[in-house]
Amino acid sequence: AIATHLKTFELDLEKRTERCRMVMHVHTPKRSFDIVDELVFRTYTAPQMRELLATAPDLELAATYDFSYQIDEPIEIGPETQDIVLVLRKRAPARKRSRRTTA
């Protein structure tokens, strides 16, 4: 069995970074041990995320999920939304209009 614990220990709103420490308590039939890792996440407000996505016009937001990963239950981003997964897709290329000549 594995039990995990994730805790933020540094939040820098100016740099939009959040440093977290994850501890995984691993228990096997023969031994128990911990794995410790540090993660750095980029943090964005909803308006900042929309602004960032606007800088990549070839991508579009297909869906947004929380960490329950329920594919049939996408979520809407609101003021209290945290820890989301954005699914982006490449936009279809715009079709070129053909010039027709009439005789």
C-alpha cells in the first residue's frame, strides 16, 4: 500500500510558483519506507490562464478536469477552483478560400 502526503511549503505569487513536498509512505509485506520528492508547480488565476492560452492561438481548450479524472465529468473553472487538468487540442487549420473564376 502507498499513502501520500502533499504539502505546500513555499508560495511565490509574484513568480507564480508553488513549491511542494510529497512524501509517499510505502508498505510492502517485507518492509516499509518513505520516498520524498519536491515539486514546483506554476500557479495561475483563471484570468491569467485565459491570457496565457490566448498566446497560443493554434491551441484550444477542449476540457477541464479536477484530479478525480472523471472523463464524463468535466468541470467549469470558478473562483475557488484549484488543481486542475487542462486538455488542449490543436485547432484545425483554417481552410483557404479558393478563388473561382467565372467565364
